[in-house]
Amino acid sequence: MTINRETAQLLKKVAAVFRVKEGDSFRVKAYNNAASAIDNLSEPIDELWRQGKLDTIPGVGKSLLGYLEEYFTKGKVRHFESQFKKVPAGMFALMNIRGVGPMTAYKIAHRFHLKDESTALADLQVLIRKGKLTNLESFKQKSIARLTKALKIKSTGKGRLLLSDALAIAEAFISYLRLSPFTMDAEPLGSLRRRLSTVGDIDLAVKTKKPEETMAHVLAYPQISAVITSGDKTSHVKLKNGFEVDIKLSEPEDWGSLLQHFTGSKMHNIHLRTLAKEKGYSLSEYGIKAKGKVHHFQTETDFYHFLGLPLIPTEIREDTGEIELALKKQDFNLVELKDIKGDLHLHSNFDFPSSHDLGGSSLHEILDRAYELGYEYIGLSDHNPKFVGLTEKAKEKILIARRKYLEQDFRAYENRVKNRGIKLLIGLEVDIRPSGELALSEDLLNTLDYAIVSIHASFDQTKEANTRRIIQALSHPKALILGHPTGRQINEREPLQADWSEIFNFCAQNHKLLEINASPDRLDLPDDLIRQAIAQGVRLVIDTDSHEVSQMDFLKLGVWQARKGYATKNDIANTHSLQKFLAVLK
DNA sequence: GCCGTTTTCGGCCCGACTGTTTTCAGTCG
């Protein structure tokens, strides 16, 4: 969401100017708070602006509201521009280096007249190479060495990782950590543990009674390419694959406090501490200070209970209302992986002229994996075939032949394995054309148990056109599921524009299901739209869209995504038995 | 500059790590 990133950056720059040019640290904090809130928005801020909802952003009050209005109307903010004139613009580029904040950046940019933001980093490289970065107050040899190292690391750095990739890196590291006899437990922290769709840095916690020995083991991990910082309790390292990892050590008695603290989010913790402070408590990763006594917590459950709250699931700790709900003693009851009884978006290697990519696994392989995953049913949803130049009759023949083949193949499987009792639904994933028509006629759709209807092209239609298109597509009786609804591909393609409120109303009234697509690069619906859909009474279905049996394991990503959208078991249709699920079809 | 079901004024989360300093400032999460 580049617009959010850009807007947040703008406010951070203004905060930086205030930081170096005036003494009001609380105004600096206010700008930075608003910036991180904007950075964490799940919808584009310019969309909020068009809807007149800028003031719903936490940390945006009367003044910032005015400035943001000006920014979106005119592209510039006069007040901000006049602030920027007070500092050399090169400092903003320097602030992108780890360990360099506003003060250091200003110090360097001012001393060496780095006025061009676009060349400041290169200029700094030259200054270092020529040994001219001297005569700076409180910035001697070690600081220069640190800066040089940070610049080097930055040049080989990577952007944000997909959740699934971050998870793989974290799990490999954790397996290594468990090799040490001093490792009592190890867990991911931060955005990884909150199951955000993308992860910047990977944070890990290690439980140990021997911190010194354990930290030595941590730093001996063969995948480490550079140790960025290292202390008794924390180390920050860079891996050979370019990604950075933070490792925190904890004594068993503080394990719960540590997990809670570093899982965050930052806004969630600040909100919690503000509440705690009213009771005279002070919260930290070492526990809760109350009346001069420090209370320790081995589990997060105990930590939250001490504050009079139920355990808040990690996925929703974003300060978007979860603390208010917890204060009302609301039980969250979020859906769990073990609740899932079937996967209805699976591509097999059934060979007919497909309009998109064919799957790589056979029906039997898919059924085997479904059995291992404990499913009661699966749905095959290969892409609709192309049918170029065929008559309607010929097309129908092909679809009926597929159905017969699959039914026969399924019976062969049942005879072979005995008593597994998995049920099979025969469906297709059908393209929604730009007009809103489906790629298959009414008669052809009727040869199926169900259809997933999805947009695969022409994403950039107007909001009105896309809305109409989706509703028209869902109007067919066999169109049961809207596949990957927004079409987003994380880091690749923005979600399409549509009036989701109108679409959700249609789905609620006509018993249509919205998919939560668990593909690591989709995770679509996004969590805020899941929440909105549930509020409007829509039911959802969590699917993997697998093209290969190993991808069926991605279902957990979809469950996490659903949890981020506050979905309970009841909100998810494929937590029900097939009989109950099929009742939806009627 | 933001925020409030005790407040529209008077507060504003907390600690690790680093480097340059002799007690602290800057940065990060």
C-alpha cells in the first residue's frame, strides 16, 4: 500500500524536523504515532479521505486532519514545506540507515551540506571512503565503523517477506536453537507471531536458564552472515539470505511477559500500558510492577488475567478494538485449524484444455493428503476449460465426461483404501468475464456440484463496474463461492476496487460464500474486509487454491487470516459437516 | 499534536544496546 507508506513517511519527516529543530518531544511523538497508524492501515488512506473518514485513524486529530486534507487535495502541505526548509534534505535519506535517527542524520547532513535527498546516501559513501567523516561531535571512530557496517548491510538487504517465507526461515532457526540442551523453548515473536501477511524482521524468543551459553549457541548459527548487535539478553543478526533476525532470551519465570511484550503490536502494548497505568501498574518484558512489587508471568494467559482481561489471541493484537472487547469480558472464540473439515478449492491434474494452469497432483494424491489432514470432504475446482470453437453440445459432453471419469476414479480410490469415508464434490473455478458473464453457460454450470467464480483478468475496472460484475456473476444458482475476492497479490498487485459493502449485502441475502484464499501471496480476503463481511452477516470459506498436494498445508495461513478478521467457527462454512455445508447450496 | 464513561488540561510506554561520556543521549522495537 504505497500511498499509506508515502503518507507515513511524510509525517515521519516532519517529526524528524521537529525533533532536531525544537524541544517539544510530545509533538514529535504525536506525528510518529500518526505515521505508524497510517502505515498499519489495511485500506488505502486516500480511500478513507474520499469517504471523509480520516478522523477515524487513531492519532489523527484536528491539526493533522487539516494537513492531510491539504495533502490529498493539493499534493503538498504548506506548513510541512516550510518546516522542511529548516534542514538539509539529505538527512531524510540518511535516516533510512539502521542506527541513524534524526539527530545523527541532521548532524551529518548539516556538517557536510547534503542537500539532495536522492544522492545523500552515495555522498555519504564517498565521505566515508575518503575518510572525511571526522570532526563530528559525539561521533568518533566506533560510530563511523558502525555506520559503515550498517550501510554495507543495507545495500544487501531485502524488503518485506511473505508470511510463509518468514515462517520457513524462523522454523529453520528454531530447529537449530532446539539443538542446544540449554534451549527450553523457542517461539517466533512480533508480526510473525501476529500472522501479518508480510513480515519485515524476524523476531525469535528463547527460554533458557543459561543465557550466556544459549547466546553463544545462537551466534554460532551457520546461516548468520553478520552480527549487528549483541548483548546479554538480545542479539540482532543478519542471515546469509539477506534477512535480519532479532533473538531475545528469557528466564522461564518471565517467559509469558516476554512473549506478550515482543509480540506487540506496539500500539496494542501502548494501549495496554496506558490502561495499566491507571491502576498504578507498570508493564514491561519482565512483568508487571504494582505497588513496588514485580509480578512475574510464565504464561501470557496469566499476564492478561492479572490485568483483568481474557487472553487476547495473538492475531488480533493490533489495537483495533480488541482491548475494548476484552474489557467487556468478551470471549473471542476464533476459528482454529482443527475445526476445518474440508478444502473446496483444489486444482487436480485432470487433463482437459484448461484456461489457466493445471494442477500437478492426481485425485488420489489429493484424497490421500485430505485424509492425512483429517478432512471429511474435498471439492475439486479445476479451471474452466477454454472450449474454443466448440458447440454448446460438445462442451456439455466434455464436462459430463469429466464428471463420469472423476466419479469412477473416486470409486476406484474408495475400493482401494476402504473406510476412509471422504466425500467428493465436483466443481470448477469459473472465470468472471469483464462483462460479469461467467465463462460457462447456465446449462454447463448445471453439470457441476458447485462453482467458485473468480476474476482473473481486467482488474482495473471502475469500482461501480467491478461491483456490478461480481454481483452478476454470483447471481447464478451454482455460483456458490467468490474466489480470491479482491484479486490482490501481495507485493505484486493491489486489491481491485469494489463496493464491498454492497457485495457483502448481496452475499448475505443470497447465501453466497466469500473465500479466504490461503495462498501465501494472496491471503484474500484481507482481514479488515473479513471483519466487515462478518459484521454484515456473510459466511466465509477457507480454501487453499492448491495446485499441488504440498500446498494443501497452507490452509493454516488461511485460518490465521480468518482469525485476524475475528472469524469464529460459525462464520466459516467449511467447519461444518458436508451435510450442513450442502444445506447452504439450497 | 493527541486524548478523555473519574479529565477539554495536563498528561503522554518501557527497557536494551551502543558509544561517548563520567551520568547520558540516541536509536530501536
